[in-house]
Amino acid sequence: MADLTHISEKQLRRCKQLIRALCCNFDHGNCIALDDGEPCPCVQGFSYSLLCRWFRQAVLPADRELYAEVMRERTEKRCCICGKPVFSTSNRAKYCPGCAQRERRKQDARRKRESYWNLRK
């Protein structure tokens, strides 16, 4: 228990949204897995530490950006444009998902523009 991961207020709010939307053990503020006859509140919903193993393994990976921030995996990998942590499955990723889409459109437009003018010559 000494190596608990601590999260900020902003990260806690995002975690609560994930819990409400995706956690199968969440039932109107209570945790079904901890229920032993009487309702027990979901500990992950109000704790600034990652206490729930189910949340860490099954729910948190659904939000890749939050997962990268909280679990601090590959902290040296940051988006080249905005600086957000990037969670990727390959070593070629340079951008977060939002910036990747914008950068891809810019590169496509540049390539098509160059191709057009090279054909006109």
C-alpha cells in the first residue's frame, strides 16, 4: 500500500466520469463488489489514490490520456504540439489523438498541394 498512485482534483473528476459511465460495479454511488448486505460507497469515487484494482485494470485504460497521466507510463513521451502525455502502443507516436488528426490533415493538404503543382509544370 506504500506505492499508491495519487491523483489531482482534475484527474479525480475525470475518474468519476469514467466510473459513472463504464464501471460495471457502480450502482447509484455504491460499489456492488464491496456490497456485503448493506450498501457501501464506491471508494474510488472520493479517494485521491487509486485504491480499486478493478478501476485500475478495466476502467482506467478506456481513457488513454488519463491512463498515461495517472499511471505515469512513458512520461518522456509527450505530444510535440500541446505537451500532453501520449499513451501509444508503438514507438513512432509523436502527437496526442487530437493533435494527430490536425497534423495529419495539414500534412495531407501540403502533400496534395505539392503534387498538384508538380503535375502542372
